Amino acid sequence: MAYSGELGNGQRIYLSNQGDQTTITLVSAGIGQQQQASSTFQTGAWVAPPVILRTPQGVEVRLQTAMGERYVVIQGDRMSVSASAFTGGTVETLPLQPLQATESVGMTPMEPMPPLKMSPLKMGNMQMSMNPMEMQMGNMEIKMGSPIPPVTTARVVPQFCSQCGTGVKPSDRFCSHCGHELGT
């Protein structure tokens, strides 16, 4: 059988017994965060439901087992087995509820985050967008996932022969006046 109860300050306790093992799970929940810590102790099989007590030192779990009475002391998120029960000061019994077999012990998983939807970010002459990943700065543009265009070297053909100054056509490889090779 498994039980759960509220300890206060956003902390919840879950207790379960499987054979000789007792598992205690503490779940702390606050704004925007959840924490969970579990410990398993060799206690023996339970012969009665557990009892939770708030003491000046923290919380005490009292277990009646086939191996005798067992005590687990909880201070903050720390748990330890004690040889004896708390005996001094005021104690408050905290209510426990039995859990159904279908109820889960501990935290429920978080829903996956939806994809971020961002408008393009602009700063001066720089612009970035996330889907698809692109960045532009001045006349330079970078895109993720797009192939890099091949680098081609174009032959620069002069309008005039560098040797003699005679006018030439872009299709000419040699100067028709002096025979000088163009573009070198």
C-alpha cells in the first residue's frame, strides 16, 4: 500500500512498502521549479499504516513493521533512520491519504515546450531570424542549411591592351595590334 500527505511549505511526502523495503519520496514545488528526492530503507513489511508527526526537529515517520517499530526523521530534504521515537515537546499528527494503484508517486512530467516563435531581430544594419536560421549584415548574408555556392574565378578582360593601349573586345584573348596576351 502507498500513502501521501502534505508536509507544508510546498512539500509533499509519498510512502510505499514493497516487501521489506520502504520508499519515501519528498516532492517540493515552488513557483517555476519542482524537486524530488527518494530514499529506500530496509524496514520490514508494514503491519499498520504509517504515521507522520511534525516535531520541533522536523518530521518523523513512524512505521509498525514485522521487524518492530521503525522511525525515519526528515529535516528539510534529508532523511535518516532513527533508533527511537521523538519524546520531547509538542508533536502534530499530519493526515495521510492512501493512494490508488493507478496514482503515480512523485512529480508529474512537464509538458514539452512549444517551439519559439520569434520575429526577426534587428540591430542597426544587422538582421537575424531563427526559422530558417539566417543572418544579414550589410551586403553579407548567412543561411544555415543552405549549400555554399561554388567559388568561380572570372577572367577579367581589359577594355584596352596593357602593352600598347589599343582598344580590344571582351572576347579577344590577344591584342590585334601588338599580339600581347590579354588578362595577364
